[in-house]
Amino acid sequence: MTDPFDDLLSANRRFAETFALSGFDGVAHRGVAVVTCMDSRIDPLGMLGLSPGDAKIFRNPGGRVTAAGLEALVLGVHLLNVKRILIVPHTRCAMASSTVEELRKRVGESAGQDASWQSFGVVEDQEAALEEDVRSVRSHPLIPDWVEVGGFIYDVDNGLLTRRL
């Protein structure tokens, strides 16, 4: 019987052969934190010309600044060298193009059981949500005014970031 993770473990062994981050201090060497969606079309480091060790990345469905995201940003700013924060939702996001009811129905059908109780962070207005997220970071009492916070939209079809805030 084969392990369903064999391909990934094999790839990890190849990765480890040239692993260069041993002893790394864990801070964001370029002073960057990115909050973005979990969408697999997004390469947070690549889209900014960054490398492992340059930035702190926080991902979730919709790329929203949640309570956990704020916690990560506060820790990043005070303990991990974060000086610039990018909030980056993206085009064609399922969280911005579906209703809660649609997602519950699709998940319920896939799971073969009722999913009407599951919450999903649907984004009804992506621009308004981005404004709200940028405002929540800028106004957080533990995020100093010297931290630069920007709101951007990532286009999954051409790879470009557009600054919105």
C-alpha cells in the first residue's frame, strides 16, 4: 500500500538536499508582511520579487484581515521586523463571487451532508472589504503609525498588482 503523500515526501527530500535556510532567524528580512487569499494561483513571494525569509505571509479564504490576521501582523511588527503590510485580495475570488447559500449548498453536496451551519467569509463588495481591512490594520492600537499599510488587488489572469489604498 502506497502512502498518498509519497510524491510530496519525495519532493521534500529533493528540496532538503539544497536547503539553505538552516539557522535562519525567522524575521522578515525585507520587512514585509502580506495578507492574501489561499487561492493556489497566488504566489505571494514571487509576485513581489521576494524570496523565502523576506516576508511573513498570512493566507485565508478571501484574503481578509481576520482576528488571527491582526494577531499575526502585531507579532510581525513587534517581533519579526515587519515595516510594510500589503493586503491583497484577488480577482475571480470564489469568496467574492459566491453567496453564503451557494457555498453551503456546494459544500453540502460535496460532503453528502447538511452544511447550512458552516460559516464562510463571503465578500459582498471587495473594494469595501479592502477599505475596511486596511482601516482595521491602520487603526489597531498595537500597529504603530510608522508601519506602511497598503491595499492592493492581484489580477490572477495577468499577475499584476494594482494599488487601491
